[in-house]
Amino acid sequence: MNISIVGTGYVGLVQGACFADTGNDVICMDIDERRINTLKSGGIPIYEPGLEEIVRQNVHEGRLHFTTSLKEAVESELIFLCLPTPPQEDGSADLQYILGVSEQIAKLATSAKILISKSTVPVGTAEKVKKIVTQHSKQQIDVVSNPEFLKEGSAVEDTLKPDRIIIGSKSERANALLSELYEPFVRTGAPILVMDERSAEMVKYAANAFLAAKISFINEIANLCELAGADVDWVRRGIGADQRIGKAFLFPGVGYGGSCFPKDVKALMRTGEEHGYDLKVIKAVNQVNTQQKTVIVEKVKKHFGNNLRDKTFAVWGLSFKPRTDDIREAPSLVILRALRAEGATIRAHDPVAMPIVQAALGSEIELCSNNYDALKGADALIVVTEWNEFRQPDFEKMKKMMKQPIVFDGRNIYDPKTMSERGFIYYSIGRGK
């Protein structure tokens, strides 16, 4: 099939590359000339494991192309919108890009099209898009909601082997073509669920809000475990063994971040307000997460007697999760700024996110080329992101480099008993001190 992807950000580039990898001819379009030029020259503007290889292979084989021309993109019958929907001040999703581009596509269309939104949009957006394209085009343009469910760090795998495909459309033609397009991705039996547009739009928000709720729930339980003398590691294993609950997203820490959960939880809260319904559970999820980002800072302040001035802290991990360079809504930013506000000096390392942090924070912190360099003269280490590179370090080397062998583990990647035996003062989440 001939496919166009409008918006070559995280979702668009991954989706376009994977469509090309199953034999389709794909045009990825973006108004960002720098991004398109980077892609044309063989560069990859985002960090995502496996993406560089799949992009380069399909460009080499002539199935994947890049352009800044929307007119060129509109030549395809299937046009996917992978555009940002940033939060506005009231928490609602900003639809200006979705609606604006839809109008432009309608005006450029010279034949029937299927306009598919992969962007996360509020319930009722497909109807707004349909109204716009009907006003500005005489061509038949079917509008479909087709939300994505990618996890940063495993987006290529998630796209090629999805848990499910959601198609929201009342058009038999669109449903048939999209079911055919996705057939190679669901050979192992994952379902293709065809439903109305509003339900498809709600699926995305409900899924992300539920996963965010699991994270906030286990963080609440972890905080209670500390007060009650329980160990959250045993608690999460005990409840995770229940198939009704499951093991995923039950790892306590310093809160969730990224481009999806924070934004989507707030947007769902706003949708509830617009319909006169108070989403109490979702509001609590957001509140708990906001508070959780400061938990490790409070532990640090308590240990040092609320005096962090002239203290130096090593920070391992800056991205909101491993295997990505994304720092949007990252707990690390809250932690770094809080420590700096207390007068502390920060020496930090992240395997891939440091250039983006440098642009965001400038000279506020010192960025180190490797994790051990960050330890030089540190009063304590704070682990914020659970990169595999940090899981089995040379602990004796760490002790020699630090002023004091103190570790604040915001992701529970080390064993408390083992850390004590190695001579470390050790703090974690929901497991004691």
C-alpha cells in the first residue's frame, strides 16, 4: 500500500519505518526541515533501540522516503496523522495541529482518502476532523481513530508485535483496508478490534490512565510499607502473582514521567470536567505522582539534617525511563532542581540523555562522561533511572571515589542487605530507611 505519515516525531517515525518494513511504500512528512534533512542524510533524530537499523534498511531498499511537502504526502490514499497534542493550561489537549493539518489535507485532496489519527486525542475529535474535511473537500475522506500503544525503549517491538490493534471507524472501506494493512503485525493472534471512533479515542486514555494508576498505587503502598515496617518488594510480588492484577507497572520509585502518562492523565481529568463528572481516582493518581517525585529529596534532606549547602551529589540516570533519551516530565528534573534550590552541587550521568539535559538545564549541573566520574568527591549517590549499566557497578571503586558511602536508590535496583554488608548507608523506596 501507499502510505503517508504526517509528523515524524517519536510515533510517526517508528510507525512509518515499521509499515515500510512490511513491504509498504511510505512517505514520512514533517514541516521541520532540520529533522527531514537529518533523516535524508542517514541520521536519526531520536534515540530508540532498533529504530536506526530499520530506518536505514528501508531507505536503502527504496520503501521509506522523507519530505517537507504536505502536497506530496496527500498523494497517498492512507494518511496517518502523528501530530503532537500538547497540554494547555487547563490540562486539555491542544488540537490545533490535528485540526489545522486536517483542513490542509482536505483542500489538497484530489481523490478519496482515509485520514487516520494515531495521535492521542480527546473523545469526539474524529467528529471534529470529519466536520472540517467535509467543509473543505468534495472528495470522500473517511476519518479513523487508530491510537498507538508504544512504550519508549521498546517501540519498534511494540509496533511489529502489538498486543492489539484498535480501529475506530464506521467506514467499511476504511476498516477493510486497515485490517489488511495490519494483518502482518497480528499473525500471532493479537486481536484487531473494530469499534466506533469515540470508543477508540477513549481506549487510549483509559489504558494510559490505568497504567499510571498502577504506578501511583504501588508508590502509595511503598510509602506505607516504610511506615508500617513492611517490604514493598515482597508486597509487589505477592499481589503481582494474582493474574487479575499482573506484575507489570508494579515497581515503586520516584514517579512516572514521559510524554504520555502525565499529559494523558491530565487530559482525561479535563474530559471528565467537560462532561460534569469528577474523576476522583484519576485525580488521585496525578496527585500521588506529583508528590512521589519529591520523596527521594526528602530522604536526602532528612539524612543531612536539612542542610544540603556545599554538599555534592552524584546522580545516575536522567531520562524518565531506561532505553530512551526523553526527559519530558522526568522525575530527575524535579529532583535536580530541588537539590539545587537547597544549595547542592550536582554531578550527573545518563547513557543517552545528557545532550538534552544540557539544553534544558545549561550550567546548573555538571554532566559527566561516565557514571564513575560523577562519584568523584560525592557526599552521596542518587539513582534516578534504572539503566542496566547501573545495576552491577564496582562497589569497592564507588566507595573509594565518594566522600561517604551513601546511596539513595530511587528505583530499588540494589538489595538492602547486600548494600549494608558492603559498607554502604542505603536508602530505597518502601524497604526500610
